[in-house]
Amino acid sequence: MEYKRILLKLSGEALMGERQYGIDPKRLSEYAKEIKEVVQKGIQVAIVIGGGNIFRGVAGAANGMDRVQGDHMGMLATCINGLALQSALEDQDVNTRLQTALEIKEVAEPYIKRKAIRHLEKGRVVIFGAGTGNPYFTTDTAAVLRAIEIDADAILKGTRVAGIFDVDPEKNKNAVKYETITFKEVIAKGLKVMDMTAFTLSEENKLPITVFDMNTNGNLLKLVSGEKIGTIVTN
Ligand code: GTP
């Protein structure tokens, strides 16, 4: 196996499947199966999930809502997704723990780094909810932060596209995918991988980010087995 411990970043929107909002149970269970396959190979899996299928703080602010208020709503949305993913994983008999950056003790454990690591060592999937617990930070930043804290080998960003392209593959058929690219090249070419806070945090800590298509069955397992799936961003 290529990795021992991964941080998987999933977008909230991905959970919508074909829907316009909310959670598609079919998509959720597909994701749970993909994750189970990786856990069965002995890989330690931590997950950060977004909340955009339920609420996005930035979108709220665009409509005149106080940004901090909107971001708090977004953080709670990630907890809802975290609970849904936890439930789907447990349906597949995968042991999980949900830890949240905002304390909602009756619902989930508070985030404690050492405890998260122990859970991972015991083969439990650890889902981190509520982002970083702070407004103005994205769940991508939360993913990088948690990955660094738990000493993950890599951040695997599951998306609906196959990787990083020179131009938008959903708008241009001739788009060319990069197999590898450096942090500096991504910035120089103006490509969008993550927001700059997340991106520079990853670069400074020499933590590679792999962007891959999470909606193709078996991709996650192939990726952790060392197959060249998606695009890897390195120093
Ligand atoms: P170890 O025994 O240390 O291996 O881990 P464990 O998670 O099994 O032990 P613990 O006794 O901490 O947790 C037992 C169960 O309670 C697990 O399902 C935890 O997720 C859950 N749990 C632990 N702390 C909290 C908390 O603060 N809030 C909530 N809601 N659940 C918690």
C-alpha cells in the first residue's frame, strides 16, 4: 500500500448525488463501500467533509447574512453530513468515531488530537466535523490542518473530476490532465485546487494533495494501492 494514514476530503455537494440539495442515500452508501475497501486493507482513514449540500456560509453572506453567522450554520451542516457518513459506514460494519471542532457533546466527541490518533490506530474511521471550528476558514483548510495534526501521509481530495486540468474539463473537451504538478506551478498557472489558506498550509508543511474522481467505483482503493489516479500536487 502506498499510504499508511490518509486524510480523505469529501465535498458536501458530492453527497447530493443527482439531487439539488441534501443527501442522496445511494451516493452515501457508495462512498461508505469505497471507504470500507480501503479500511480493510489496513489503511488508517480520517475524513473531513464539507457542508455545501446543506448550507454555505459564503453563499449566505452573498445574500446579506452576517458571514460569521453563515459560517456557523455551515459548520453545523458538516456535522449533519458527518453523522450521515458515520451512519452509512456503520451500516457497512466499519467502526467510526465522529469528532467535532465545536462542542456538541451529546451528539459527538469533541476533537482531541491524541484520541483521534488512538482511534485511527485501532482501525476506526475518524470523521472530523465542524471544520476548524472558526468562521472564515473552509473545510479544505480544516482537511489540511487535521491532516498535519494527525500526521497523515497525504490528503486525498475526492471530487467529481478526474484531477487537475490545464483548463476546466467540464467546459473544454481538450483539457489536459496533469499527473503531477508542484504547488508553485499551480499558483503560477492560476489553477484552482483549494483556497489559498488551505493550499499554502499544505505547501508549507510539505503535505501532498491528490485530487481524484471519487465518483468512479474503485478509484479510492486504486489510489491508495499506488496506481496513478488523479493529480498529485507536491513540493
Ligand atoms: P477507547 O476505549 O479509548 O478505545 O475508545 P472509545 O471511543 O471506544 O471509548 P470511549 O469510552 O471514549 O467512547 C465510547 C463511545 O462513546 C464511542 O462511541 C464514542 O464515540 C462515544 N463518545 C466518547 N466521548 C463522547 C462525547 O464526548 N460525546 C459523545 N456524544 N459521544 C462520546
